[in-house]
Amino acid sequence: MSIRSLGRYAFIQAKLRTRIGSMLTQEHMDQLMRSQTLDELFHALRGTPYEPLLDIYDESGDVQRLEGWLFARNIELHQEVAKLLEGIHADAVLAMTRKLEVENLKGVIRLWFSNTIKQQNIDYRFGYLYQDRIVSDIDWTRIANAENYDEVVEALRKTPYETAVKQWSGKEIAEEGLFSLETALDRTWIHLLRRVVDKLPAEDGDLALSVLDRDADLKNSINLVRFGSLYQLSEEQLRTLMIEGGTLVDSREFSSYLNLPAEQRSPQLLVAKRFPDLAKQLEAMGKVQAEVQTRVVEQYLFTVRSKSFQSMLRGNPFSFGIILAYFFLEERQDAMIRILINGIYYGWDSATIREFAI
């Protein structure tokens, strides 16, 4: 690594570690978990990066505006880091930001679907969505107000999502819904990210690809358990859900799982080789509802992912790992705040809030 690159990484590392150091501590999160009202929650967030939520709530009392602020903040953090970098490293961060762009795109297409297909009024809902540029030039208003699906496709012409949305006709979308389209959009941003990561310098590229491969196996495992066991989708439908990367989809247990009748699919069969501790945990639970099994699998795999990113903070300081870990920690913290806000607002009991927040 050149002296210039080392200097840039040292600057970025110092900046991101300072931000990581200002994140909410476990002690602070425990305090937030004890909040009984939103006023208590926001009072406990004073002096943290989330303090603006208090003013927004005081002005409007609108929970959806709070979620919109959290989403916009996440986008801004990604864009700020991209500006600290240059060349292929900046491109890689922007490619990671496409995950947020796709989330916004799916939200706008859902609004179009509600408006055009279901004939529901969306005027008040559109205002909550992010409407500025994220990575690509996308006219969000044009999509939301499209009179038919062909206009949605046209609005996305010359964007990275054109090929994905062109796979279906308006009639198919109206009859089948948006599930397959949304899955195709997810596969698109992941594929684009992998293409950029392939161009990173060897050490950074190997690290980033290992993260993408691990995340692919974790996400595919979760999708197989959730949609294969809980919702009992067909083999063909499950295959279309699989995202690029990892080794699971080429494994014997993957084929065995898909070949079983839906009611006989076992999460233990799927995870025994890669996650034996999880398999033992599921076995010890005995016969429980598929939804409970699914939640256990998701929590365990999230813990695996969390430990992996935490280890990056202890690794080579002059690597892309600090950026990957920073985004993960920010995403996790935002998700916990969002769960607390919604849980308190909608009257969840404390046990339920804690289950989803941890």
C-alpha cells in the first residue's frame, strides 16, 4: 500500500473510529429499553446523534416522519464516507449505498401499485419517502404518479434497474403482486456491488468479497427457513429468492432441503453443517411453531454477522474493513432506535420490544 493510501486510510480510520466511539453504548441502550413513553425515549437520546428526533416529534407527533429522518440520515452517512474516498473505493461505497436506493425504489413502486392497481389514495404517503438523489438519477415522483406499469419501466430506463423491471408486464404485476419484482431489484444491487468489489485492490477486495459471500449464505439461509418452512413456497419460487454469492446454494443440504415436501423441510437440515450450535439449539427446542424457529434462526445468524464485523475493528486498521464495520454498526443502531420508537408508539410489551431490538 502506498504512503498516500496509508495516509488516507489513517485519516478515515480516525474519523470513523471517532464516530463509532460516539455511538450509543450498551448501557445507554439498556436505559432506552426501559423507556415507557416516547417522551422518555427522546429525553434519553439528548446529547446523542439522535437528538433531532425530539424536535421532529414535538413539531408533528408523526412517527413516519421519524422513520424518514432515520432513513435520510443513513443515506447521508454513506454519501459522506464516499466523499472521503476516491476512485474504486468511493465507487464501492456508492455501490453499497444502492441498497438504500433499492429500498426507496421499492417503497415508491409500492405506492404506485397502491395508487394505480388498488385505487388507493397515496398523496399523504408519498411525502414520507426520500425524494432526492441517492446514487442514480431517478424521478421518484414520475414513478409514483405513473398511469401504468409501462410508465414505471420507462421512468427507470437507462438506470441499473431497467433490466429487472422489464421482466414483467403490467398484467403480470397486477395479478401476481410485487414480491418477484422486489426480489429482482435486491439481486440487482447485490450483483452491481460485487462487480465493483471485484475491482478493489487485492486485500480490500478479498475482505469485501468474504463479507458478501458470508452475508449471502446468511441471507439465503434465512430466506429458505422463512419462505421454505414458514410460508412453504415451492422449490422454483425458493430458487428465485437466492442471492448471488456464498456456497450454500451449491451445497448438498440446499438440494436436499428443496427436494423435501414443504411440510417436511427442517431448518436443522439446512444449518447443521455450517452452524452446528444453531442446529443443536433448534433440536433442543423440540417441536415448536415454524415462526418461532424462524425467529431463532434469524437472531442466531444476526449474531454471527455482528461478531464478524466487530472482529474487523480489531484487525488491520488500514483496510476497507473499518468502513464495512462502521456501516454495519450504524445500521444496527438505527434499526434498534426504529424498533423502540414503533414498539412504544404501538404499545408493544417490553419483552416483545427487547426480542426484536436485540
